[in-house]
Amino acid sequence: MSQLNSKYDFENAPCGFLSFHPDGTITQINQTLLKWINCNKEEVIGQKKLEEITAKGTSLYFQMFVYPLLKMQGYINELSLDIVSSDNVATSCLFNASAIKNEGGSIQQIHAILFAIADRKKYEVEILNAKKTAEAVAEHKERILQVQRRIVSILGHDTRAPLFSVNQIIKLAADGKLGPAEVFPYFELMANQLDATLILLNDLLSWSNTLFNNTKEAEIPFSMQSVTADVFELLHGNAVSKKLLLKNKIDPAVMMAANRSIVMFIIRNLVNNAIKFTKEGGVTVSATVMSDAVSITVSDTGVGMLPDQLKKYTSGSLSSSPGTENEKGSGMGLILINEFLLQLNGRLQAKSFPGKGTSVTVILPCSSSTCFSSVEASDSSQKYLN
Amino acid sequence: MKVAKRNNVTIRGTGKETIIFAHGFGCSQNTWREVAAAFEKDYRVILFDYVGAGQSDLQAYDSKKYSTLDGYAQDILDICYEFGIKQAILVGHSVSSMIAAIAALKEPSCFKKLVFVSPSPYYFNDADYSGGLNKRDIDGLFEMMDSNYLGWSSMIAPLIMGNADRPELSEALANSFCATDPTIAREFAKVTFYSDTRSYLPLLEVESLTLQCAEDMLAPLQTGAYIKEYTPYNSLAHLNATGHCPHLSAPEETINAIMSYLKRTPIRQDPSLCRN
């Protein structure tokens, strides 16, 4: 009678019992565990291996950690693993096991007990996720801090020189060392110097806005073509002075709902850079809407980049160098583009042929509701523009 | 003696020749206890823990240095320099086989023979090559590692780490044999699984032996055969042992295989190999 009871207890105990060989072959299993894996005893004993009733990667983990531990200390406690049924339902378990060794000391059999821990596991996953989130936030903060340091140093460096020269001219004029007629020709030079400084400060402002004001600018869909047209208007003077042709090849139907000023910032910096490194020919902007992203390509007929430079460029570590007309830059544009791309989960690709030109593509992820082709959006038979 | 402490180097035995045992991913020099003991009579036996594993100095761990197998190979070379070791026998388990190969490429004069136990130059399947694993296995492994910090707790870590001379204390801590800082373990796993050392094999000048187990999902039969085909002066020995850890599951067979290989006259005796 007592034997019957103990038999019953073993089979239907509120936990799983399992014995297996070091190669994973199952030799004993109780009804409770059989229920979790939705199998009959006959299908399992001597037939199935541990890896067939556990989640992917478990047997790898056993090979790397569990068997060495069982061999060295004879037991393992509180291993968290998932038992998986024939119809792919997972039961999260805690697994305790002890090794039965033969005289030579090698493992003959492993006896294990498994407790289902569904609720506790959920809680653990929550904690794990919270920990991961906290770590990601800390990492993000550290990264922003680093970018801020770089920007502050660029800023100090790049605003000082023009302000210094403007200041000198004003002083000379104030001291009467430059007469009104002499000082006049310097005005244009000073305005140019200050223009560059103002653009730099504007860029910084738009970056700090997106960084510190998390109140998102209402993301009203805008036309990519119109953004590019605005950019061209801003950079018209630069292109004209180098006799370059700016081509806006974007279909007017391509719309995107995103932070317009960021997208404009990115395009403006790419076009500005293209103009800077192009002697003749021009700069073309095009855009393509894909199923999960929109790509904007700025290509030029400029001096191109060597493979080394290209690598640095795409990784955001290329520092500024003078353009074909000795145009100066701060190197800030690329840093900020990379910052924005990180925020938008976007990425940058570039192709370049020295002497022939460069083509830079920015890929911004979006859904069919945030970027689309307005003409075809009304025609549901064809959703995306190719 | 900085390296000795950093890598928790243990030296036993009195032989003229030196044999170094390098542990694989996951545990520490403890895994070599049984096999290494058999060599103490005839060799100077050196055991150590890689930085980040076992009772090594965790302060010396540097994510960047140890983001490639080269960083780990440097640990072995540092030990060779520290103890003036030349022409040693280097036995590596699992990923340590390829770490040993890298060390021997960098400093051939330090090593006379290499023994690869359950080696794999690349763990994934790739065109004609069968590494045995696919991405889902590895994802599952990482998930299990994330939910099992076996024996690890930052509270008890100093106890485990600081008491090499008091094993009874370590043994009181369940699962502590393989206790590893989870962040380091994760990084070591990444280096292990995402390294591809196939291109190094043909360059190896030091002769080597592969011990190949049956039914080893981490180093299937094909990987041993691949190493044999592409590595100069490599011999391949098949063990009856199954699984990935023959030094634990079949220590006798492992010892015998290594010993009979060491007794064999060197395949290649080329004095030009000795740089110093």
C-alpha cells in the first residue's frame, strides 16, 4: 500500500522528475513532466533526448556549463530553463540535479527535479528587462556626454577665430586707425565670417532642441521635394559661385511624417558638403520610398574619397578638411548628422570614386503611415513608390 | 609576479619540460585538475585562469583587449615571458585550442607542441564548412546565460576569488566552480562564437594534435577533419569519449592520448623555428 502511494506520488507529484544519460537520452520521467511536454511515456523513455524537450540552446548550455559542474561538484542547483512541449508550449522551470557516477568517476546518470515557475519567471524577465533598460539609458547618457564634449571643443575653436577678427576690425575703426572708407571693404568679409558662425550656432540650437525638448514637434507629413527645394535655396549662393548645378530629382508625391527640421538639417549638411568638394558638374538629390524606410541620396561629381577616408566618413570619425575652393568647415555637420541618425534609428551609406564623385545615402526607417507617396496612397492597389 | 597573480597561475611538478593547460570557455583551470595531475611526475605543469575567469584578477579585465582571441592569447604569452618558458607543450580545451594556435603564431619559439582538445576554428555552418551550430542555438544559449548567473553574485564573488588556498570555502558556494561575472561571461561567449580562425590554420608552424570526441555539438567530426586538412603538421586522434569535455568525462583516455603523442618524435625539427 505504501509502495503504491509512493509510486503515485512520484508520478503525479507537483513537480517534474527526470533521469537521463550524459548524452541526453531520457531514462525516467514522471506523469507531471509528461503533461508539460504533451507526450506518452513510451514516446519518451529511451527515445527522446533532453534537447528535444528543452528550448533551443539548452543542450549547448549543458555542454558548456552543466556537465562540467556535474562532473566537478556532482550536482547543480537552481538552473533556470524552459521545457518545451511537442506542440511548442514552453514551461519555465527551475532545475536541480545530481549526478550518479560509476566507480571510475564518470557520470552514469543524472537525476533531476523540475519546478514550474511561470509567475516568478515573468517577474524575473521584468527585472531583467528593467536592468537592460537602465543600462541602455546610462550608456545613452554617457554617449551624449561625449558628443557634448566634442561639440563644446569644436564650438570654442570655431567661433573664436571669426569673432576675434571682427573684434579687431571694430577696434581699429574705433581707434581711428581705419578710416570709414578703409573699413567699408571689410564689411562683406565680416558678414561672411559671421554667417558661417551663425549657421554653426543654428545647427547647435536645432540639435539641442531635439535633445532637450522631448516635446516632439508635431510630425505633420511634408514633401521631401519641398525640403530639398528649401535646402537648395539656402545653398544657392554657394553653388552659383562654383557654377554648380543643383538638381532636385525627388518625386513631389514622396511624403514623410518626421521632424522636418532634422531631415532638413541632414539634407542641408550633405548637400553643403557635396558642393564643398565638387569643382564642376553638380549635386543631385533623389529619394526612394521602400516598404519600411525612406532613402535620400545626395550624389555629386566631385573629388571623391579614398577608401580610408570613406571608412572614416561612414563611421562619423572623419575630421573636416578644406573644400575645392578652400571652404572651411567645422566637422560638426557630420557629428550632428550621426547624432540625429542615432535618434531616428537611421543609417548612412556612402559610395565614392576618387576623381569621379561621391554618393551618400541616408536611410530613415518609417512605416507606410509615416512615409508614403501621396499620389499612390489614394490608389490602394499600389502602396509604395519604387 | 604580477602575471602570476593576475592569471592565478599554479605550478606543480618537477619535470624539465613545461606543459601548460589552458581552460575553455565557461569554467576555470579547475576543469584540468584530473588530467593535469597525471603529468606532474614528468613535467613542470602550469595551470592558469584567463583574466575574467576563475580566480583571476577581475580588475585586469579590459573589454576592448578581450574582444578578440588575441587578447586571450596574450595572457598565455605573458605567462611564458614571466616564467621564461620556451618550447613548452600547450594544451587547450575548446576555444583555447584556437587561442593556443594564435599564441603559437605570434611566438613560435615558446611552443614545441600544441594539443587541441575538442577544437573548432568556426562554430557556424558556412557554405561547404560544417561548424555545427546555427544562429538560433546561439541566441538560445545567450538567453540561458542571461537567466542563469550560476553561482555568481557580486556579494560572494570576493569570497570565491580571494580564497584559492581555501577550497573548502569555495566548495561551500554551490556552482561556484564556474562562477563568472555575467558581463564578462557574455563577452567571452561572443568572442568564442563569433571568431573565425580558419585562415590562421595554414600558417601554423608548430606541430599539433587534435583530440576529437564523438557526438560533440560544439566540435563535430567535420571540424577536426577540417583542421587536419588545413593545418601543417597536425595529427588527428579520435576519442571514444562523447560530448565536449573529454578531460572531464574521460580523463584517462585523454591523458593517454596526450601522453602517447608527446612520446612521439617531433614531426618537424627545424632549428630556424627557435628565434631566441
